[in-house]
Amino acid sequence: MNPVTFRAVTLLAGSIGLLMTIADAKSDEAALHLTLRSRAKSSAEPAATQEVVDWRPQETALIICDMWDDHWCKGASLRVAELAEPMNAMVKIARAKGVFIIHAPSSVTDFYKDTPQRKLALAAPFAKPPAPLSTAERWGTTWCWPDSAREPNLPIDDSDMGCDCPVKCTIRDAWTRQISTIEMAPQDAVTDRGQETYNMLEQRGIKNVILVGVHLNMCVLGRPFGIRQMVKMGKNVALMRDLTDVMYDHRMKPYVDHFTGLDLVVQHVETYWCPSFVSSDLTGRPPFHFKEDHR
């Protein structure tokens, strides 16, 4: 090889190497840097451990669970409204990073039947799940009940349905759609079905699933797109712990305030199902904090 040719090849190789380095750096910048908190099952009071992971946005979905426009419990409805604005801001950032957004307002997806978001969910080709999807029914969808082989009872007693208002609210049909504060983009999807969710995840090669919304002790865990089902489908699942809530009445066991009850259920999830992280990892902003949480 003559010197001129050798020099040209060397420059080309150097340029390719530089471009690859820049591409790698951009890829690293684009990654979701998440600090996942989990707990060991072996201890009576398991200490939290943290692990920093990088998830590719293109391999990640964010599922918004049951952020309805109203609720039979006035307190729950007020907290959803309080959650909605910071959640919408977070969703915008996640979407801009390339995360696939799934809106899952259970039992009211017919409200969106003529929208591109609902049609997108229906159009995804069938993908066979690695394990049977739950067929039990509850509250308008299929349901993943607690798995006694994997988890003990929840640390809060929600057998009274969890209304924490001074005077118990009457259970009624309250919701008609997702709360309008949370915006939908054309590339988002709407579903409340496990098979449709799995179809869309497989269609896009999505390995990672983030859950936000309400209520953690009920729908976020139990719905067909919720934590239990997604873990059983083999996905890397994480809960965004500052953008969720529980249905829990402080007058029920373990007789703690509402937000301590929320913390206890988060710890249960971290111990038996999946790690959690805070929205700051996506937004760079302080974590959300309920105004009534004075602890």
C-alpha cells in the first residue's frame, strides 16, 4: 500500500471510530438512567437496596393505570386530580425520549373507540404470551389476584374498599374516561386488555415496562396490564413510586395514616414483585409529594 493510500485508510478508520464514539455517547445520553430500589424477601424488615440501570427508551413502555376523570371516593378523586398534572409533565418527557405510552383507563376504553390511539392497540398483530393470561374477572376487566406462592397478604387492610374520607362515600359508577389533564399523542395507545398490551409490546420489541397511576394495592397490581401480569409475562417491570396512590382508610389495620399505608404497599411491591424508582430519574425535577402528606 502506497503512503497516500495508507494515509487515506488511516484517516477513514479514524473518522469511523470518532463517529462510533459520538454515536455511543449519544446513545448513552438517550438512555433512561434509573435508580431501582428493591428489597430482599429473606428479612423480616427487608432493607432497601438500589441499583442504577440504563434502559433503552425504544425498548420501554410506560403504562398509565386507571387515572379516571372521577371516582366514587371523593378523596381518591382529589388525589388523582393532584397527581394528573405532574404525571402529564412526566409523560411528555418520557414520550420525547422515545418511551411508548399506553393509556389504560379500565372499563372505559369505549370512550376512545374512534381514536387513533385505540385503533393502534387493536391493530397490533397477535403475539402468543409465554404463559397464560389471567382469565378471572373483576371490575370490568380480567384480574390477576394475589399470588400466595409469591407474596403474603398486603400490609394494609383494604377490605372496606379503602375510602379514607371522614364520612364514607357511596360506591357508584363514577368514571367515564381518563382524566383530560393527561394528554394523548397520536403515537400513544389506549387499552385495558392484557392480550392487546402484550401484542403491542412484542410488536415493538419492548422489554421494559414502567407502571404509574392508581391504585397500587388494587388496579396497578391486579389489572391485566398491571404489575403482576407484566412480571409473569417476563418483562422488566418497575413502579414509579411517587406517581401512585392507594385505596386505604387509616381506620383500618395497621392503623397508620394514608400515606404511610402507601409507603407500606410500595415496600410490598419492592419485596415481592418489582423495583421502584421516582419520576426525578426521567424529569430531573423533585419527586411528586401529595400536599396532604405532612410527614
